[in-house]
Amino acid sequence: DTTIDATATPKVDNGVASGHATTTDATSIHREKESISNTANRIRAGAEEFAFQAEVSRLMDIIINSLYSNKDIFLRELISNASDALDKIRFLSLTDKAQLGEGETANLEIKIWLDDVNKTLYIRDRGIGMTKDDLIKNLGTIAKSGTSAFLEQMQKGGDMNLIGQFGVGFYSVYLVADYVEVISKHNDDTQYIWASTADGSFSISEDKENEQLGRGTLIKIHLKEEAQEYATEAKLKELVQRYSEFINFPIYLQTEKEVEVPVEEEAEEAKEDKEEEAEEAEEEDEGAEDDEQETKEEEEKPKATRKEKRVEWDLLNDNKAIWLRKPSEVTDEEYQKFYKAVSKDYSDALSYTHFRAEGDVEFRSILYIPSISPYDFYDKYYEKAQNGLKLYVRRVFISDDMKELIPRYLSFVKGIVDSDTLPLNVSREMLQQEAALKTIKKKVVRKVLDIIKKMSETEVKCKAMEEKGETEGKPTEKDCGQYGKFWEQFGRSIKLGIIEDSTNRNRLAKLLRVYTSKSGDKLTTLDEYISRMKEGQKSIYYLAGASKEEVANSPHLERLLRKGYEVIYFTDVLDEYVMGHLLDYDDKKFVNASKDDLKLSDKDEVEKKKDKELKEQFKDLTKWWKKVIDDSRLQAVKISNRLATTPCVVVSGKYGQSANMERIMRAQAFSRSGGSFTPGQRVLEINPRHPLVVALKDKLAAATEDTVDENTIASARLLYETALLESGFVPDDAKSFSQRVYSVLKGNMGIKSLEVQLDDDEAAEEPAAAEATAEETVTSTPEPDAEAKDEL
Ligand SMILES: Nc1ncnc2c1ncn2[C@@H]1O[C@H](COP(=O)(O)OP(=O)(O)OP(=O)(O)O)[C@@H](O)[C@H]1O
């Protein structure tokens, strides 16, 4: 019962082979009713079975059982795949015309039709097709990185709509189907059938039952019981128009229409049909409208007629490239629709620009800033392909992986660039060498930065107006909030840009948003920081750490904050790298408040004199202290400029890594096997007003250098180690540090000795007792553990 009955299989419909805008007898598409389960259980003779890769299988499980109500997306995903396949063959044919084939095969189009008796939907493209190997790999055995990421999203209750962004759009067909056949013909192979009921496996067999496709892919979708709504022309038409309007290839839908046929002229009809066909071949481009006209002409004949069903191909999209139109003639809605077609995103773009560049290098472009960053955008950032921007040459899609078109840090930008200046029939490698690309890239960067700048300026304006309570001429709520959204999603890209793009560094710095000691929970700009600078302040101060709280409470900032200087709080791992490239802004130097040599600019002569005196008074102490700490990384012990109430602080050498940077690099050294980490130089700064420091100074003064007692030495070391901790460093020798703390505790508690009396042979002495407890342990294991924890 599992053998194939070739006659029961619906053939690829004649309508496909006979080209578009032709009419066929409607009955020809009505096949014998064939139950889905029959089809699904069929195993073709000689078919090979393959198991889906485990994650793909899980993904399909989720999809086929999904209660997700928006099942429409499957059609968008399949049309998008068809369009990609057409782009690929068109590109190949640029350098090898023979690839395109002849006659029907050369028609780069997508056709959709229904077999409403069998509830089967067909989608067919004349794209590049898939070889047997492609079918096995692309549709089931090789999981893409997006597969597991998408699964994870779905588990978290993510939106099925995002499927295209994860590169697994094909499988969405199982939202509406319980059996799918993919028939594909690639120029390098014979025609194959891939088939699966999404039960963990798929079969591949050479196609001996369907009509030859010439080239391309036909997807037969056996609709599920609960997805019958897709078995109507009207629904399909609506979906294609909604989702796929801007696909750059014609999409035809087969429709059935009732027409009047003159009764007496039955005999002549055959002849007439032939004439019609010939006429249509001549007027190929004009399409469906002509048919309507002809029908009308026929109607006008005052003869007896009868109704007849005819099948026609309706063109559903106006596939003229949207970027060729004048911006003033394109509506916002159309731009957003086109955005969804190029980006595989389902939400609206945040902002966009459409322009035409003239001069030596001519091109048109539409550039979009998405409103959400892709789930893995910043993972493996430097290794990934950049595929947001599509390059076209004279309307022909060339590539969507062109580093030469846009710098990496702006690779979140989606859209198209279409140039008439670039040569059309050269290889991708040759094209990458084209000097014109450099000009295009430069302009693209400027345009993108312009849109971002505009959003940023609007935000700043709104904020200023809000502070002043002004409302007249205030931008809309939406416009005011745009930059905030952008920063949240792509702020890191601006930072990466500062590292990567020295030409635009200053422009990018203007777009930075930071938290500061005065900004509360709002972000602020560098310009706003500068406008609040104290009189005489020459530098922009910042400190980086793991969290805003940690930074705000750092001893490094005591004096700065007390004196009313504003300090930028950096908490992103990237921030200090960025500051390594951004040395100044608007003639103000950036100063890391955790580095040696922090100079406050508002000291007067009296204060300077006092500093000198203090230095002199504490000279012996600082010299001795450095010696007694005995840490090769400790460069010096100095009187501090920055402390108010803390006894001491450890700062990094001017060119060394800050505590925060050490923390980050340590983490990276551990995460990358074989990585190493070398900490930099440090300086201990002491607070000359603090009682502990003063006491230490007095103790030292009372003794000669050789007679300083152990306690004083331990205190000096302990102060250093505590300062290391408080300053965000990790003490190198935790053992000696804790020994010193215990020793202090010993004094506090009035204990004479810390020696512990150990009973070495305790266990050996009482073997019977040990046995008894061993038995008990079986039932009560968790308890001793819990107790031990409590003690800790
Ligand atoms: N109509 C088709 N013609 C040729 N190849 C196809 C077709 N449909 C799918 N493929 C191949 O199968 C692969 C997997 O398709 P799938 O839709 O799952 O992912 P994708 O197209 O890479 O990404 P997305 O989901 O974003 O469209 C494609 O990359 C393509 O190589």
C-alpha cells in the first residue's frame, strides 16, 4: 500500500508551462480528490530517507504544533526565498549567459496557484534551484546558527514573525501544511523531490513523476485541515499584495474567471484561441489589462453566449523598483513596506533616507535604520558577514555581503544601493576593486550619520524645551523619543565607530550618550556636560566600573564630587576601549579619574603651597611605606589629591590599565584559553588628613627604621591591600591579606594566640562511632551541608 501511483500525483500544472496571461480550460486543474494522508504516507520507490538535524527537528515540532495565529507569514518567507533564488540566477547569468536557459526557463518570475479540490498550494520560481546535495543540506541536515537562537526565542515566548531574521524561514511552511514537497531543478543536477511530513525525517528521490521544471523550484504545500483559508484566491492575493509588493520579480496568481463564449461559434473558437495566443505573445508586457479589454469586446458582440470558466495569470505586484521613483511620490507606508521586504524585519524602520547621488559616481539608495537590533548583532562582531545593504547594478541584484559598501560599525543599516556607474558583467571579486565603491561608501556613511544626527538633535531639542517648559514648535512625542530608542538598540555601534572610524570620530562623539554624577537616571551628551563645566575646568572627567553604584561610590571620586565636578560614569565593557581612542572633545581632554596624576584645575597658590609642605612632612612615611609593601607593581606612594574621607586609594599608572580594565581583561584571559593577562603599574595615594595615616606617620617618627614593630608594618600593608580592594583591584596574595586581617581580629578580641589544637588521630581512635554515623549519613546528607553553609 506504500507504492506510488504516479497517475494519482497531480502534475505540474499546464498553466505553468504555457506562460503567463494565457487561458486554459478550468477543468484541467481539477484533479481527482486525493487524500492528504495518502500523499503523506507515500514512500517513493528508491527514495532515500534522512533524519533532520536535531535542532531543526525540534524547530519543526514547535512550528507544526504552534497555535500562533498569524500563519500568513509562511507565504512571505517562501516568496522571499523564491526571490533570492531568482536574484542568484540572474547574477550568475551576468557572466555566463547560458546559465539563464532559453524560452520559458529564462522567465524570471514567481507563480502561485491552487488546487482547491486537493487543498494544495503551489509556489514556483525559475530561480537557481537546488541540487540533490543542496536539498539535503539546506532543508534539513545543516542547522544554521539561527536555529538554536530561534528555538531559544520561542521558548521565551518570542514572536514567530521573526523567523526570517533567524534564517530558518522555509520551515514556517509547516504552520499551514502537514506535508510539503519541494521539487527542484538546478543547472548542475537532475530534478529531485524533497518531501516531509515534519515527523523527524525527510525523503529525497529523483523526480520521475512531475513535469520537468527546466530550472527552479516548485513547492507543493498540502494544507492542514485548519489552514484551509489559504485555499482561496482572494486570501492569497491579499497576502501577496500585503507582504510581497516590493519583490523585484513578477508574481503571478492563477485565477479562475467566468467568461461569456458565443454559442454558435464553437467551431471557430479553437481558431480564435490560437489567434489570441499569438497576439498576447506580441504584447507580452502589457499583461492582464489587455485580456479584460478583449473580453469586453467579445461581450459587445450581440450573439448568443454561454458562460465558461477560464484560468488566467494575474500579475499581483508592480515590480518596478521603488528606488527609481521620486521620493515625493513614495508614501511613508510604501517605504515601510519596502523596508520589510529588504530587511526580513516585521516592525517598521525607525528612520530612513532616499536619495540620488550624482557626479562621477551615480547611484540611488534607500537606507533604513531598523528599530530593533538583530538578536545576535554584537556576537562574533568582527567575524560576521555584513548583509544589511544590498548592492544592485542597473537594477540587477549583485550582492548583500559587501564590506566595500558600508563600514562594519554601520552594518545594522538595511536597504539598497543601485549604481549605474559600476560595471555589470564582471565577477564579484573584480567589482570589489572598483574605485567607485569607495565614493559610494563615503556617501552612504555620511547619509547614515546624517539621519542619526537628525534624530539626536531632535532629542536634545525636545529635552531643552521640556526643561524650559516650552511647547511651541516642539517635535512630536514620537520624534522626541526616536534617538533614545536608537541608542538603546545601536548605541554600541556608535562606540565601535569611534574605535573604527577615525575620520568621523568627532561626529560620532557628538552622538554619545552617557550617565554622569549629575545626570541622575537620564542620559546626557558631551555637549551638555561641557555646558555645565565649572569655571576654569579644562578636562572632562570619567570613571569606569562594573555598575553605576560602584563607580559613584569609588574613593577615586571623593574630592572631585565634593568640589562639584561632574564625572561621567562608564559601565559598558567597551567604554574604556573607546576612551583609548577618543582623547579629547571640543578641545577638552578626557581624564580617567582612576589614573595617577589627577590634577584638579582650581587650586590656588595657597593650596599649592600647602601641598608642597604636606609632601615634605610625609616624605619619610611615603618612602618607608613603599619599601614595606614590597610589591613590584607598586610604583610609588604619594599624597593624594583626590581623597576626602577614605585613608588611601590605589590608582593606575598614567599608561597602565585601570582597575576596571584589569577586571575586563582578566575575564577575557580566562574565557579565551591560552590568553594571558599582565597587570600594569600602580600608585598608592594616601590621605594626609586621615587619622589612620596620621597615626602611622607618628609611629614611624617615634621609631628608627630598624625598630618599627611588626604591628605597624602589618597595618601599613593591610591599608594598602584594603585600598586595592576598595579601588576595584584584586589583591594578589589573598592568603597573606587574610592572615593580616585575622591577626587584627585577634587583637580586637583580646585573644593571645591564633593557634588551633588539631586532634590528628581523632578518626582512628573511634572506629565504632564512625561506622554508626556512616549509616546515618545515608538519610541525612543534606543537613550537615546546610549547617556548614550557615557557619560560613
Ligand atoms: N525557492 C528556493 N530556491 C532555491 N533555494 C532555496 C529556495 N528556498 C530555500 N532555498 C535554500 O534553502 C535555504 C534555507 O532556506 P530558509 O528560508 O530556511 O533560510 P534562508 O532563506 O537562508 O533565510 P530566511 O529564512 O531569512 O529566508 C536557503 O538559504 C536556500 O539556500
